[in-house]
Amino acid sequence: MALVSIFPTAEAAAAAVAERVLAKVSAEPDAVLGLATGQTPRKVYARMVEACGKGEVSFSSATTFNLDEYCGLPAAHPDSYAAYMQRELFHRTDFSPANINLIDGSAADEKSEASRYAALLRKQPVDIQLLGLGVNGHIGFNEPGSALASTVRVVELSEETLHANLPTLLVLDKVPERAITMGISDILRAREIIVLATGSAKADAVRRCLEEEQTADCPGSYLSGHPNVQWFVDQAAASKLRNGPRA
Ligand code: GLP
């Protein structure tokens, strides 16, 4: 059973997620963090930056693994997820570059890049995995149709995702059509999973993940098979749940 916490605002939901991550790193400074990109976690990262700046926490012994990356973009490209992470978090905190694991979207051999990342993940299981949710229910870039047993691999992005991610681009005028992503089975190996979903655009996906049977049509629904998953949603994202939003 997933634990679902509903907050009055997106800000409050993000603040609660940030406090959970900060508590984890304070208790276990060498924690392995699984990190997500997108608009939703930006406020979580802003709070982590603030806490580090004030000396409330140090990330210097923590390790990170990002979920996914667009194919064809070098880390320095402003639209790469690597650049996003540097901007939002890594450059503004004391994470040690040696402990930051990112997928190289510009690797000439994408399959061997996926294998390299999978091997690293096997060696260092994620303690706490932060996830966002796609409007189509994707987690990472595991699009509808992804298998429960999927691992790190090259994927084709769905039309829905190409459309949904368009406004997030800084430089490109078209979303890359392929990506490398952790698989569903990699995500489910994390000891603890935190999903942050906010805004009415996510309401359908949240309802499907929490109230429908597990199905490849909505990859986030696989999360209900994990023993330690907590959902942090705002009222808008909770608005289609059977019991409705409750603060
Ligand atoms: C992207 C990422 C996901 C992210 C999702 C939602 O496609 N691959 O990891 O969770 O979009 O993004 P946003 O938070 O911008 O809605």
C-alpha cells in the first residue's frame, strides 16, 4: 500500500519532500540518492541548496544517480539533464563530482553507455529515489508499454512526452526523440521511493497509478508493488482520487 500525503500547494509538497531527503542525508551522510529532473523537483533542489548554504547539511559524502538523459546531447548542452542538474543542484551545493553519476547522452555507443550505467547501479543500490510523474504515467523515461523487468536502456519517447516536454526546452526547438533511462526494475530496487506530483495536469496519472491495477499502460502503477513508496501530491494532482483532495 502506498502512503499518500496531500498538501494544499505544490510548494508545501516540495518542501515536505526536501525535508525527507535532508533528514535522510543528515542521518546517513553517505546515502545514495536517485534524482529526477523536470519542473516538479526544482523547489526540492532549491531547498537542498538553501540547507547546504546555511550549513544545515553536507552532501559531500552522498552519491547520486540520475534517472535518465536525452540521447544526442552532451552534458554541456543547456537542454541536457546533466546541465539541468548542475544548474539546479550540483553547482550550488557541496556534492563531490566524483560521487555524481550521470548518463552520457552523447555516447557514440548508446547501448554500452546503458550497460555501463546499469553496472554502476548494481554496485551501489539507491537508498532514496526521487521521482516525478509524466502526464502519461511515465517514471524516468519508462513510457507506456515498459516492462516491469526493464533495466537501463535506450528508449523512444512517446508523442505525448515529446509534446509535454517541449515547453521545458531552453535552446532546442524540438525534444530529442530518444533517451536512456533507468528501467522499472532498477527504480523498484531503491530502498525507499518518493514520488512528487503536482498540478492538475498530473491528476489523471496520479489516479491511475494509485487506483488502477498495475499495468504497462501506466508505468507509475508498478510502484504499488514496492514496499516503501510515499506519494507527495498537491490538491490539484489529487483532485481525481476517489476520496478527493484532503489537506
Ligand atoms: C520528464 C522526465 C521525468 C519527469 C517528467 C515530469 O519526462 N523524464 O523523469 O518526472 O518529465 O516532468 P515535470 O516535472 O516537468 O512535469
